[in-house]
Amino acid sequence: MKRGLKLGIGIPLLLIGLFMTLGGIALLVLVGTDGTFSLPATRATTTGHALVLETLDVGENFPASGSFAATVGVTVEGGAGDVFVGIGPAADVARYLRGVRIDRIVQVNWPGGMRTEPGGGGSRTPDPPDEQSFWVARSQGASASLQWPLTGGDWTMVIMNADGSSDVSVTASGTLSLPALGPIGIALLLIGLGVLVGGILLTISGSKMPRAPRTPPPRPDDVVRA
């Protein structure tokens, strides 16, 4: 193979392999081999009765099983008393919290804690949340933890005191697991390393200057004849 062709193939392969390798490393650092992305624990408080995350809008065609099915994990720790965390249909949660003072969670990774803003106002004290039947996933206690397989629909997550009282103060953390991401990261890393090595070898080979042909020394007979 000619030098120019080796360089023309080797350099692009080197760059592609480098980006694939870095992408695989970044993905594995982010989600690990099990495909789990973790959000660090953050502090959140409200003088109202609930902290509400209303952005869990999942497409109806989202896979419910297999490697591409995702699972949301939430862990909430309270201070003085038991806390509650639950996920339910958005319409049912809205009816339950109608006329109740709440704060909406608008960003979960805001520096220093969750970013919230005042939501619905009112003076009504809700019934204890665990008594409601519409939750698709729920947990309560001094440390409440749930795992919920993402399902198509419009969902709302709620964090409250277990008795429904005001002044909610919690430390919350979360995970999002997508098992396919782990093998994808490993495959990307291995393929990237292979392409990178191939690109390096071709580039080195193409960079070498061809050796000039060696002229054999004159034979004694040729010198005498001259």
C-alpha cells in the first residue's frame, strides 16, 4: 500500500478511534457497567405541604421491559419525622393537591440543592398521602426509597411529610438506570481501541520514508578494467 494511501486511511481511523475510545470511557464513568446514572444527595425545603416534580412525561411507546427499559430510583431522608415519596398520574395528583400550598421542583441538580419555586397556593391541609390509592410507586418512613420502572404516561412525583403537614425538609437523591448503556459503553470502548490501534499503525507505516536503493560497491575486477 502506498504511503499516501496509508496516511489517508490511517489518520481518519486514528481520529475516529480516539473519539470512540473517549466516548466509551466517558459513558462508563457516567453510568458504570450497569447503566446507572446517579444524582448526588441534595437538600430541599418548603414551608408548604409538598415538593412536586411535574415533568415526568413519558412517551406511550417507551419500552417497559428489556435492556432499554429505564428505572427511576428516589431516596428521601427526613429530619424530625417520617417522610413520603410517591409517583402518581398527574391528573390524580393535581386533584389531591388542589388548594394546597406547594413548591414545584424546577431543577434537581441546582448548585447547593434543588431549585424550587412557589406553586399552587391555598390553605387546605391534605390528607396523609399514603392513604391515597392512585400512587403507582410510593414509600414512607424516616428514610423513604422507591424504584419505579418508567411507563408511558404523564406522571408527577411528590415529596411530603408522612402526615401531610407543612414545612417539608428533606435530603433527596436519585438514580436513572438504563441497562443497555453499560454494554454500549464497553463495546464503544473496545471497538474504539481497535480502530485507534489500527489507525496508529497505518499512520506510522505511512510516515516512514522509503529507503533509497543501495548501490553495491565496485568489484576489484571492474576497477582493474577501468
